[in-house]
Amino acid sequence: MAALIKKTKSKTAREASKGVDTLEGQSLAARVLLSARVTEKAYVLNGLNQYVFKVAKDATKTQVKRAVETAYGVSVDRVRTISVAPRKRAFGRTVGTVSGMKKAIVTLPKGEEITLFKGA
């Protein structure tokens, strides 16, 4: 019975207390923040000091917060995450799926901003 139990690696107390920001040579921001969402709704939210990012599916709110703070040098007030489910899409006679994703809406305090679009 003991052979069926899967052993998992756990963080050492030192890594957990330090909050290690790198894993396998990649920074936390590179692993968590995949891209900025450039849509009409996201552009309207930019005026409200809210920014929309496509994030890794297994990313947590605290990871997103730390990633935005380190990547852009701002403080984050609030993070909201949304999991978008995959959906079926017909391409002619072929039915395929559009992959799902996870996005995060990051709210910054007044007076701070992220320059996502140069010249905008």
C-alpha cells in the first residue's frame, strides 16, 4: 500500500520564508504574466487604474500581485482573477476548440500607472 503513495516535494522552510522569486532560471513575472490583454474593455479599465493581464492557469492572486509589483515597480491594491473556459468553434466542417485561459484584473492605487502602450 505504501508503494501507491506518491511523494511530493515540499519547499524547505528557508525557501518558504524567503519567497523565492525564481524557478528553473525564470523569474516569477515571466512565469506568471503571459501578456497584457489589449481589448476595448481593457483600454476602458486603464482609465480606472485597472490593468488586464493574461496569466498562467495555475497562478494565484498573490503570485500575480508579486509579479506585477516586481515587473513594473508599482504597488498593487487588488487582484481579481477570471478563468475563461474553453469553447467549441467551427472552422468550416471541422469543429475545434479555442483554448481557455486565465486573466487577472489588477487595480493600482491612485497616482500610480503602468505604461503598457508607448506613445499612447
